[in-house]
Amino acid sequence: MANFNRTDQSAGAHNGIKLVLAWGFVGIPLAWGVIETCINALKLFH
């Protein structure tokens, strides 16, 4: 039977780092695309 009462702090920190990297990998290009789109859309109104 496996021991599920063990606390593994390093695994939790490792998962948190992976989560931040994943969001950064998706979020940074997404934010850049939204900003570029807004800048180009503003050209239509000038």
C-alpha cells in the first residue's frame, strides 16, 4: 500500500514553477498580439 501521508514540498514548488512557465509561454505572445492589434486598430481612427 502506498504512503499518501508524505508531504513533498519540492514537488509542489516544482509544479508551481511549471505552471508559471506554461502561463508565460502562452500569455506573453498573447499579450504582445493584443497590444499590436490595438496599436494597428488605433491607426484606423487617426
